[in-house]
Amino acid sequence: MDEELKAKEELKAKEELKAKEEELKAKIMAIGRNAVSNSGLEVARLANEPYDAELPVSQLIMDVFQTASVGVGEEYDYFAIAPVDKKVYTVVDGSVIQTNVSLDNENALEFYDYDSDEDYVYLADLLRGKYDPIAIKADAQQEVLNRREVKAVADLLIEGAEARTNTYAWSSSETAITFPKLVEMVRSIAKYGSRVVLITGADVTTDVMLMDYESDKNREITLAKAGISAHYPIEAFQYTHDTVMTVLDADKAILVAVSDAKGQKPGHFVRQQVAQFAMGEDVVEKERLVIHMGPAKHVGANRKLAVSILTYEMFGAVLTNTYTCAVFKNASVYA
């Protein structure tokens, strides 16, 4: 019975997909004839139908920052609270001295918008390849925005460590990051979080992989023994934003203490949803949009009809506790 039900569901899904394919063909042909009043929104709606443009935030970001999503036009408030000396008051004869309490100011997170390069998809390819051309372009555009998000968080952590001068480099005669150096960095931030996360650029990642091989062969060297709970290696990923940008320099490593006694993380990363009207009818607000800009147009030397596709999002990020960060540079001095 289960197999029969499964077969019926698969057949229904295929029929729905076939109907969407026919709808796409009809819309594209109508756009080509200029028979659609608002071709941009129609293609945008169809482009987002087969490809879920709203993706989860990178696991790295979720591990080190509080993450959230807010509605169109909504604000996201946060408090920047510095660690303070812990005090204990003793009650004497049933009384305790009362002291005034001042709260840190509430801050509204600023959101900034980002969009990918504008790519073109030929109408003929849409008709022949159905959704594939859009999905391929959208997938590449999603990846570049993922890299931009991770870089934003990595940059904040590095700036936080530098602000506290909690920076590290090689010690005498060293040529790579060592286990004692990692322990020293972990101890510098350990009291600000119960978990410590390591983020490494490409060259430091290699050194970490070889750490056990290069160290004393009589004992096992692991990141866990240094007090590190999670490791996120970042290869030499790049993207273009005015100029070519690297997500994390190959010679850098970041340590961040997360999850304090209250389960709070040292920063906030928030996406703001974009208004529905940017997508067309029957599309709900999304954190990321794959959208079509403008009408069908001629592009390239052969002057083929094409539509333009780009991916758009708005996000804000802030580091609220700079005491939680340490940064290492694969060099004789940190500079």
C-alpha cells in the first residue's frame, strides 16, 4: 500500500512539474511577443518557483553568532554589553545595600543590500533547458553571497581581536602555528565562552593538519586537547566586490569563544526579508531573491533575446563582545 501511495505521489509531482514547465514556456513565448505587461515580474516569479532562493545561513556563522531573520522594514535591536567584574553581596541581618542599575543603550542593527553580478539567460535556452539555465546561474550567485556573508563575520572577529590587541604570531624559531600557541590563544579567551571555535585560512589549515606530524611523536596532538570544540577551514575562496576579495587570508586564523553562561553568542547576524512586490504575485517575502531586471533584451554579438538574472539580499552583522576573539598570523610578527 505504501508503495502504491508513493507511486501516486511521484506521478502527481511529475504532473505538477510538467504543468510548470508548460507555464514557463507559455510565459517566455508571451514575453518574446511583448504580450505581457510586466515581463520582469513574471520571469522573476517563475525563476523562483523551481529554485528555493531562501537558503540557511552558513553553519560557521550560526556557530559563532546569533542569527535571525526579520520582516520587511522591521528593526533588529541589540545590546553591546562589556564583561564586568562579578560581585556577590552578603545579606546581613536580613538587609542588603541597594545600588542603582544602569542599562547599556539599545542599538538598532544597520542593514546593507548586496546583489550578485547580472547574468543573462537566452530565451532559447530557457525553452530548451526548462529550469536548468536559471538554476545554474542562481546557484553560482548564491555561492558568491555566501562568501560575502562569511567574510563579513570573519572581518568583524579579526577587528575585535585587533581592538583588544589579542593578536598572535610565531614565537622564536617557529615557522608555523603550534599546539602551545593554540593553547595560549584559547586560554586568552576561555573565560568568555564555554566553547571555542577555530577558523583557519588555507595555509594555516595545512599547518593544523600537520601539527600532529610535526610535534612530539610520543603524544597525540588534537584540537580538542587544546580546548577547541569546532574547526572551520576556509580555503582561498574569492569573489568580486568592486575588487577581488578573499574570504579569509590564507595566513590568518581566528579563535572565538561562543556560548557564555547564558548561551549567548558574541555577535549578531541578521537577514532582512525583501518586499513581496519585488517578486511579483504569489511569492512570499524571502531573505534572498532571484530576480529578473528589465524586459527581454538583445545581448552578445549575435543579438539573441535574453533575460537578466541576479540574486539580491539585505543583511546586517555586528560583534558585541570583542573580548571573545583572538587572531593569529602566519608570520614572525602580527602586523
